[in-house]
Amino acid sequence: MHTNYYFLRQLAPALKPQLIGLKLMECFSQDRDELVLVFAHARGKINFYRPFFIKATLRPDFSGLLFPETIQRARINSVDLFENLYDQPVINVRSFLNERCLAITLEGGFTLLFKFFGNRPNLLIFSEDAVIDLFNNKLAADTQLVLSALDRPLDQSWEAYQQSGFDHRKLFPTFGKLVNAYLEEKGINEKDESGKWALIQETVRQLEQPRFYLTTFQHKPALSLLPFGEPIRQEFTDPLEASNRFFASFMGQNTLEREKGEALRLLEKRLKRTKASIDANLQRLIGLDESVKNEEVANILMANLHQIPESPGARSPEVVELEDFYRNKPIKIKLKTDLSPQKNAEHYYRKAKNEKIETGILQEQIESRELEVQQLQKQIELIQPVESLRELRKYLKKNPINEEKSADGTAPLFKQVMHEGFVILIGRNSKNNDLLTQQYAYKDDLWLHARDVPGSHVVIKYKAGKTFPKTVIERAAELAAWYSKRRTDSLCPVIYTPKKFVRKPKGLAAGQVKVEKEEVILVVPKDEGLLKTA
């Protein structure tokens, strides 16, 4: 939680008395993903007068702020940054409402903004409201941020909680993994709605008036604002000291602890996801078994064709009530009004065929995922007692546990997959979907999306002179299905069309588009293979 909104709102007022009145004397980088800011009252002949140092780590896999007593600048491989801001006094330090950002405001309308958004941390330089410079220029989308728009007001009332379907994650997106895990441990899933709300309110009170705990979460050192994790090593009241001690603990992890913890974290994440998939498939199987079968509905229609009234043009009514001879009671059947009663029966026979296919797929998936659970549990049991780095690496070489990475080890702007020589790009969220579709996709690229549900935009990049193979379209469709609200469905319809038929008229929300001339493919949602990226 060292970059969490609730920590940054405590850190900002603690930094304010340390920085206000000081001037930015230097900003330099000695590492691609790190920079150092030096603030002081005055510049001496050799050193600075009473300096205050901020060291920012801005790696995709880890980011945060450290406040060391001293920093020795290297004589070589050190680059000066943002020199136009030197000697500007600090006039304010602030955090932002429900956002993971921290700003240091300088005279002259300049602002240094630390942005800790997931795997895209950065330092942005604003002049008034607009970005004028970046530390990491590869994050081009950061140039579009507006300083005055960073505060994110959220309705976190009981009424909003009710409207969200009692899903606290929608109201409190700033909680993050650690707080949500804390709520689960406190039994939030077992309480009634008023009990859940009382627990959430008590948790928010703790987050707003916290103590800081150095602990372990998901096999990594963590800085928590709640008494959670195992074990709790130390407790602090000063956020600067807490941040420094956390960094010392994180960086002081030995190689064995770090690599072993990462392997266990990935295995446990995969195990949890696999068990959830089994549960979803079982629920779907139970639903199919308990519901009236489509083949039975078709048989009832065929046996009662003479009782179904037809309007001119052989059109059927929207709903018809007939005798269910399987259960000896009436049944209401929905019909397609543009089809005749017999064509409606044929429609239900086709659905019955898909129903049988779906049942078979569900059973196969449950069987394969139960086997996967056993394998994952065995891997965890084998790794936990390992006490030799050599032994761990030998095991991981034979049994690789991969996580999505780009070729250079940094997180890509979009999720990327290579399949049969074609690059498949996958949007990460609504805004990222817009960026992918509107700026990074060209008219001849193939665009895909799960039908009728929220999900990621998926783009297959066009290769000159080559058509898109069916196998590549199927693979991209599987990914589009997986990264959508239909992830747990056994079969998912996915639309696809050339990008030139995808438009975004004014007024549509982030991620929303208009699609023309689409085709539909039915696939099983799959993420296997996402580990190999472009």
C-alpha cells in the first residue's frame, strides 16, 4: 500500500513541512527507472544547505518513494533532468481524491506529479494544467492527462452501495488487493448487506487515521495501513519513516526469498483462478441440468403446431402457452415473431445441439481444470520447503512459471500475443481500449470484441499481402472472450470486423464504439498462450 491513495493522503501532509520553502536544486537519473530530486534552502560551493532528498523508483513491476538522509551522485552515467525547474521554490505538496498521485507544486505554475498507476508509473511535469515533460517518454498517453481533472469524486454512500448491487469494489476502487484481502479475512462475504457496510465503514475509518505496519503479503514485504499480513514485523506512526523502512525491507530481500516468493505468488494466483473457473462451470452445468431442455421445448412446439396462432406472413406470437407433457403442466415458450412456429421449433433444435456441445465442453473443462489444480498444489508443496537458490532455479527451469512480459522485460502498453506470426493486441481497460482502437489500430487490422458484454478490444495486426488465418481469428476470439464479462461462460460469441468498420461517434463513453458489418464466431474463453508475447 506504499503507493495506495490512502497512504499518499497521509504522506502529502507529512512532506509539506519538509519541502515548503525549499528550492528544487537538482534532478538526475543514474538508472533507467530511477531518479533523484534534491531540495534545499541554498546552493553552496560544494554541497547544498540542509538538503532533502527524494528517490523515486518507477519500474513497471515496482514503484514508490524513498527519503534517504544522503545520496552520493555518481561521476559517470548520471543525467540531469528538468533543468528549467531548478531554483524554483516549493509552495505546496498535495495528494488527489481517490487517485494514486502525489504532486509537488513549484512557483511559476509548475508541478511535479508522481503517478503510480499500476505498471505505468511516471513523473510528469505540468505547466499550469498541461503536461510539458515526462520522465518515461514511452508512456505517451500520459501527455493527455490534465492536472485539474485528476481528482476523482466518488459517491460512497449507502444509496450508491445499494445501486452497485452491494459490490464495494465499485465504490472503493482505491482499496487495492491488500484491503480487499483484509475484508475477506474479516468475513465480508459471509455477512448480510448491513453487516458488510458496517465493516467497510470501520475499515475506511482505519485507513483515514492509520498506523503503518511493515508486514508480508503474497510472499512479499508490504506496507499496510491495516493490521494484516503475516508476520507483522514493525509498526510506525510517521509515513516517511514507514516508507523508508519498507524500502529497506523490500530491497533487502535476498534473491532466494524474492524468486521463491514470486513463484509461489504466481502459482497461488493461478490456483485461485482455476478453482473459480471450476465453480463457475459446475454452476452452469447445474443450471443446464435443472432447466427445461431446448430439445424438450422443440418437441413440445412440434407436437402443438396446430395450437399456435399465426399472424399474416406466417409470423408467430412473442409468447405461447402450451402443455408440457414431460411435466404435465403448462409451459410458456418465447418465440421469434419473424419466424413461423415450425421454424421456431427448428431454432430450438439448433439450440439443443449447442446445449449438448456446451455440456460436453463444460465436463471436459472441469476435468482438465481439476487436474490442473492437483498439479498446481503439487508445485506449491515442492517449492515451499526449498532452501537453496540453486535448487529453486533448477526446479523452475524444468517447470517454468511464466508471467506476461514484453520482450524487453517492461510491461507493454497493451497485452500482446504472438500467434502463427501475427501480433494480437489486447486493451487493458476502457481508456486503454480507446487508445488501442483509435490510435494504434489501422483500417486493415482485424478488430474483435465479445458480443453484447463489456470487455477488452482485441486487434490482430495486418500483415501485407496475407489474409487472416481462421486459426489466428479463433485464437484472438478466445482472448476477447477471456477478457470480457463472459470469461466464465463455456461458449462465447465474439464479433469481428476490419477496423475500418469501427467508429466512435461523439458522446460515447470510454471504450464504447459503433460496429458495422461484423461477423460472429463462437469460441471457448481461453487465456493459455498469453504468456508468450510480442
